[in-house]
Amino acid sequence: MFREILITLLVSMAFSLNAFSEVDDIDDVEDQNYWRLTETSNHWLDLNRLRFTNRASCAKDSRRPTESTFILVDNLNLGRSLLRLSKRIGKNGEFTKNGVYRFRYTVTALTKLIAQELMHGELPLLPTGPESTFLPTYSNILKECAKEVGHCAQLDDYIRKIWETRKGQGHSNIDNFTGVQFLTKSPEPRTSCHYLKQFSPLEAHLYGTKPDVDTLEEIAKTVHKNGDYLTSCDDFNSQTDLKQAIYQLDLRFLNSEEWEKKGFHFWHSLKIYLSWAFRESDEAMQMAYPYGEFFKNIDLEESIYFFSNGCHSLELPECSRESLSINSLRFLAQSADRKELAQLDMFSYTPQGPSSDIVRNDRPDVNLDILDFAEFESGDAWASNFRENLERSRGFVKLKLSKAITSLNLVQEFLGVQKILNDLEKQKNRLISNGMNSEEDAIYRQELYYLCSEFRVAMDEKLSFLRKDLEFLRQQTTINSISTSLTNKDLNQLISYTSELSNAVINHCDSLEKSKIWSEPFIVDKKGLAPWYQEFARINQNVAPHDLSNDLVKHRVPLLTLKDKKNVICISGAHCARKSLSALIDISASLQYIEGLLNLSGKIKSPDLVNPYAERVACRAYDPWGKTKSTIFDFLQNIGMAAVSAYVPTPIYVDVKLANRKVISFNQMVKDGNVYFDPKFDKRKIQATLVADFGPLLSTPCMVTVSGDPNARPTGYLYLDGITTQACHQRENNNVNAYGPADVQSNDSNVTACVSCTISLVNIASTASTYNPAIRPLFFLLKGVVGLVSNLKDPHNFPRSWEVDPNRLYSSYRKFGFIPKSCARRIRDDKSCLKAYCETNIVETFESNFKKYVSDVTIIKGGKSKIWINGCDEPVLANIPYFGCATTKLQKKDFEIPSSCKHLFEAK
Amino acid sequence: MKSILLFLILFSSQVFGAEFLDKWTETLNHELVLNCSEEEGLCQNICNKADQCKIKQTTCRDCIGTNLFMSHIFQSFLESYSLTGRELSEAEVSDYLIKNKFVSISGSSPFNVFDDVGSNRFERQLTSLCGGMDSFPLLLGSLKKNGAIRSIDFLICHDEMGTGRVMELSHLPDVIIGAALH
């Protein structure tokens, strides 16, 4: 309890410190009764508030459900398919174009329909996580579905039953549904859907942290011309690019406490219902008419992506490979050329995996336009870049995986281990008998060297980096299903074959060494080593790998060739064995990011594209409250030292600090066929420093510090340090055992103790404090306060957030013609900033009820105030009481719309 | 050698005289149309009509997409499949079409989102497996309970008379195995 109060106090202090310079009144604006900007936007902007956050707040928000999402619709495949179909059935280009629009309409309208039914408590929530066990039938179906890849027929049947009984009371016959699985209908739940023509200051919360006056004014100007930046989802005249489109769906669910508890279930349910309803519901068939039957064949889950418009999430982030690999799509959403993309871990031969980014970079940028929206001239251009990168990456992984499984299958099926061994044996005998002099023999020697090097590194009992991966691969249901669908063969069979082959090859290599076929003179031509080996061993990357196939094929008939296309699969025994090994490494590599790139789960993906701290918090690599905790700890420690020193005057004191734990690697584990990561931290949790200030005792200006941290300066806040000499003892030398960069530890962790002596130039304070017991507690109190203030100035690591309602901001802009500096704070606190509270009350109530912008207001207290709107020559009259105008809750019925303007208020 | 094998397959087997057509209707339904010679029993067996059956195909889930399986079919068919040499009897064909949820994929199928619309690359690949003649080849695949493709099972090749033969596919391509080093 005390801790919570202290945290609240600290956070509010942090706010206050940053707000000292701002004055909370608007008196600097000249007295003005009329509205400066009378020409208003005709498009009422129905958007959620913009939530600006700093790093810690953004990290914290990742554990909360979003109320605003972007929807990326990729309909390139559909377009291609419709074009083929149109030729088959004799239709023209309009057929394709209308089909694309009809698809977009069906996706967005159905999403809205499902969202509304969930918000109205007509459809039950399908919980995710432990709460799914409250529904026994659903929970059992999920368990069964986890065993297969893709859509699950049982889940489809279950959803069908729910859909058919929605809006009624029949749910309880299907499962153990109670009120817990329904959202309570709030007074005004609503959804709004916009097509994004162009990214703009309406996404300013993705571009920066605390919005200043200039930013606010830019947002207001954008609201003024909002028709240039966004339009309604079904305005297809504005959607000229037929390949993809990006939309924004905002929800306003007023019961925020319930939303915090059930928001993640909401999005999880929405995606499941959408997948089913798109193919099976009558509503979708009507929306998609006349394309409904055809649309049922679309891989919907590959065609749409949801991603949060801000730091909140759609699904609770997990530290799992699926979650991390989906989030790694962030790199594909950024602006990068092909060369930069090729450097990504997901395209390497031996990738570190999606968790490696967390280890490499534990404090990435956030809210600084990390998706490069500003670099594209339109929303379509940004979406197009993302779609193309995604398509290219998918193609790469699919080809790699499909080729690897196919070639491994062929070698196993047609050659097995024995044929390869026979060829290897003959190769060896030939080399020994020929004396290894010919050009052909030279190639064979190189090839055998490659064979043994590659198998030893990959498959040797002691050296292997792949062996542990293989055991891991066997446990994963995903890849087994893929392998079976492509080759009718379980991946375990292929893994067992490669293991058997490796044992045979490694034995053969031992015999080759005994035969001394690589004795002098022999120089390895490293270019011929497999690309994965070159990457793994970090062999000069400037030299392009050289496949020996062309050299070998001149000398012999290949062992395995495709009949129809005359494609050589492999040439010699060594070549076939190496190809098998490379194929297995390719399979292992492809799996690292497969969940992100391919649609294996049959679920619509919802990556945390704009918030890299989602996975960092889930994997415990960043604690949003870490700085707050350490600040409290420091402060309390100093208070404690002040208390102790008041009673026990001593020149020795202890300084203890909570260290930031750093993730150095991850353990992997398989649970229900999914891979989860468990972080391993560096061992330091607490840094203790013992300080003995000998100055006053020994009359020497030396203060000795013993610490595990070479940078420890416990009194550094107060002293102007002089010359420091330091020596550290290290636990061990820098022998780093690492399988890759992810395993390399920070050198600091080897330090056990440092002793430093600071010749303090201002030792007087300390000296005085030792002799005067009253001063010493003050010294620690002062140290505590200075430390606290210094910590609170950290702009990133104390959670801070600001919320701006674009329409309230716009009303201030219209009123004054600009955003007064004195309004900034109020606007950032999600409040209106007009001249008088009475005016605020009238404008807010009118605008939110009638979805029209006010162009001027004449307040007549105790009478009928006049509200002017564009397009109406007569004012709307508002009945305002004489007293309490600012505080009286006005209602829709308090406004009288002139009969000549009623048409402006009719729903379109 | 290959031509001889195909000749043997096509002309030494039972003929049950039906043409198989992959059709998309005006209402965008997918059908397999069987045109039978009156005296034959395939249409009679399947839809109780003598001359023509129109079998409405169910949704082929995720078939308009670039998932791994569709890529495998459209991008590396010849590297992955070959004919086993076995041709299905009339009874087997009826049985397959009646008992299974199936999908037919022609060379110009709208499910092919991998090639340009004008390209007939995939059609040529199927045709080459049929023996290179004007054979209007057609793949038949079975669907899982959820509507996704389970496997591609048969290739239908037509002769010059328009009579289709249903050939079994192997999940392995035709290969040449070289001898071990001398």
C-alpha cells in the first residue's frame, strides 16, 4: 500500500517537474467573444483520443488492450485471381475492380458488425489464456485444434452454433457461458472506420512523446482539412490503388474498467468470429454479393493484418516464438531497400531467431515514427512497401522450406544412406589409388574436406550446433504437418535419416583422416564451403560461395537428376550428403520466423508493429516500473542512512543500488507444440558499495570505495570529484563461450570488486558532517532529495502519458485562430480550452451529440444562446440556465434545430 | 521412352468416355462438369443422368492465396509430382467424386495467383505430364473437413476425342539415378 502511494506520488512529481513552466490559464489571449475561424470542416472527425506516451508508458501500455487498430488489407492475390476468373467467364475489368472493392467492404463492414455485436453483449467473448478454461467445450476444442495446422473444423462448428443463437439466450446450451463472457452494454458504444489516404498529424502519437504547441496546432490544422487525409471506409472513389489499402477502426467503449479486463478477449474473439463469418455467415454473403461464393476461397488470414494504432496491444504479448516472429514483421513495415532487408536475421542461413533482437537492442526507439510513415506520400504507398516486403520475405522462406523438404525427401527416398556411403567409399579408394594428382581428384579432395568440416560442425556429438535444434524440431507439430502436406512424409523420418547419414559420414571422415588424404600439400578453397558454414564460421563474406556442382558434373554422371527438367539434384555421394545437411539447416532456419511470415495457425495476425517494448516487457527485458522502483529504493535508502547516522555517527556507510537486469540470452522450451522463451539475465541484481571516508579521521583527503561496480560514486551527487585511482579484481579472464552473439555476456559481470580512492577537493562538507551529528543526517537527506530530483528528470523511464481529443483541440483552434501556449496543458489533459467554461459546455455537448462543428456561439444566460454552424443561415438555439451554465449537464433536447436546417442533421 | 509409356497408358486402358470440364458459373460457383456418352455409366452413377453431370464444388479454403501448399502446386509441380502409371477405373472415379469433397484445378485456374494472367506456364507443365498433346489437363485434389486441400491425387488428361482419363499421381517426381563412382 505504502509502495503504491509512493509510486503515485513520484509519478505525479515527475509530471509536476515537467509542468512548472506552464501556466494553467488562458489570460494571455486577448479577450474575445467571437470565433476567429468561422469556416469549419464539413467532415465530422469521429476518431478516438490520441494518446502520447514516453518509453516507460508505452511499455506499460503494451499490457493493456487497444481501442484503435489499423487494418491492412492486401488484396493483390484476390485481384490476380479475379482477373483470371474474368477472362474465364467473359467479364471486363470492372468485374475485377468491383470485386476488390466488394472484398474491402465485406472485410471492414463485417469487422464493424462483429465489433458492435460484441460491444452490445450480443455475441459472447471467446476468452484467451487461462480464462478459456471457464468454457469447457471451447477449451477442449482449442486443445484439439492445437494438434493441427491451419483452420480447425471443430472450432468452425462451435462458432457456427454461437452465431446462430446470437442475440438470443441459446448460448448456455453450447457451453458454460455466463455473464462473464459478455461485455456489459455501455450507454454509447460505437465504432468508426476510416480509410487512410495519407499519414498525418492525426497519427502524431506515433511520431513523438509530449506534444508541444506546434504539434497541437498541426493536429488542429489536419482536423480542419481532415477530408484530405482520411475518409470513410466505404468511400471507394478515394481508393484508387487496387493492390492494398489501410484502414483505421476506432472503438469507443465507455466502460473502461471492463475494457481493461476484457479488451484482449474482445480482439481475440473478433478475429475468430471474422475468420468464420467471412466464409460462412449470411451477412458476409450479402455484403459480398455477387462475389460471396468466390470470396470463400480466399486465404483471408493471409490477406489482412490488424495492428494497434499506438502502444496498446490487440492480444496480450507473450514471450513465445510465434509472438516474437509476428512482431518481427515490424522490420518489413519499415522503409528499407533490398540490400538492407537482406541483412535481417530472418534471411540469414543460420538465424539467431526472433529473440535475438531483444538481446541485441534492449532500448530501441519508440514513438519516433519507427514504421517510417512520414517517408511515404500516401497510406497506400506505405502499405504497398510493407506488402511487397512481406511478399518477398514470404516467397523467400516458402521457397527455402519447400526446396529443403523436397530435396531431403528425394535424397532419402532414392539414395538412402547406403548408396551415398558406397559412393563415398569408392571416392576414397579412387583418391588413394590415383595418387590425388588429377584435376578431378583435386575437386574430390576439396569436396570431401567440405563434407567433413560441415558435418563435424553441424552434427558432431560435441561440436554440433544443430543437434540440439533437431531434438527441438521433432517436438514441433507445425513443421511436421508442413512436411506431411508436401511430401506425405513426417519430418521426423527426414530428421532420423539425416542423423543416420551424419553418423555414417562422420565415421567415414575419421577413416579419411587416417588415410591422410589431406596431408600436405593441400590448401582449402574456402569458397566451396556451404554458404551456411561460411556464415556460421564467419569466413570472409566478400567472397561469393562457389558450388562445386559445375566442376563435378564435367567428370561424372550425377547420382540424382530430375527426369523432366534435367535438373541435377546432387552429383556425388559427398555432394548429396552435404545437400541433405544444408536442407536440414534450411528447415531449421526457416522455422525461426515462420509463424510471422506464413499463415500456419489459421488466425488473423495482429503484430505489435509500433511498440517494440511489447515483446521486451513480455520477455522481461524491460520493466516499465524499473526506474520508479530503483528511485524509491535509493530515496528510502538515503532516508534510512539519515536516520541511522543521526544515532550512530560513523564515517563508514553503505550505498546499495538496484541494478537494471539485462537479458543476455533465452532458453527455449516447447509447450503444446509452441516455442516459448525464458530469459537468462546477467547475475547482478543489487550493486552494493561500501564507502569509508578517511578524510576527517586520518587527515587525508581520501575516500575509499569498495564496490562491484567500477562506476560507483555514491557521493557523486554532492562532491566535485577530484582525482580518482581505481583497481578492480576480476572473477575470471574473458573466456567467452558463445554459440552466437546472443550468448555473449557483458564484461562487467566478471567484476567482483573495485577499490577506488578519490582525492576529494571538497572534503570539507564530509569532514564537517562527521564532527557535527546534526549535519550528517541532513547530508543524507539532501543526497536523497537531489538523487530523487535527478532521477525524476529522466524523460524516458518514468511512465508519462498525455491524451488529446482532436475535436476538442480543433474547437480551441477555431476559437482563437491558433493554439495559445496557455491552452497546451489543458488540451494535453484531454480537456477543451475555450474562453469560458459555459461556452465549453455548450460546444462540447452540441458537437458530440450532433456531430457538427460550431462556427460561432453567442451566449445568452437565462435565455436562448445561439450556435452557428456552416451551411445554416439560422442559429441553433440552446436553452441555458442563468446560473450554473458551466456545470449544468446539457442534453440533446436542450438544443433547437431550426426547421430550415434540419436536413443537415439527418443521417445519411 | 516416355512417349511410349504415355501411349501405353492412354490407349491400353479402359475407356469410360467422359469429358471432364472445370467450370465457373455466372454466379461464381465452381463446378466439375462431366459430359458422358449416353451408353456409358459414369454420369449415371454420379448424378443419375445419362449425358451430363454438373457437380458443384465446395469451397476450397485458402486456395486463393500463396500458402505453402498452393506455392508447391503452382511453382514446383514437376519437381514434386509424377504419374504412377495407374489409371482409375470408372467405379473408382465415381467413388472418388461421390465420397470426397474435392477440387478441380485447370491450367487456367483462378487459384493460380503465381503466374501472370497471360501466362500458360502451369498449363504447359500439366500438358507435358499428359504427353504434350492438346489434352485440357485437370488436377483433382481432395479437401479436408475444413475445406482446405489435403492432397493432389489425380491428373485428368483428355485424348483427341475429348475423352478423359484419370491418372494417379505420385508425390515423387520422375528421377534418374546415376551409378556410384566407378
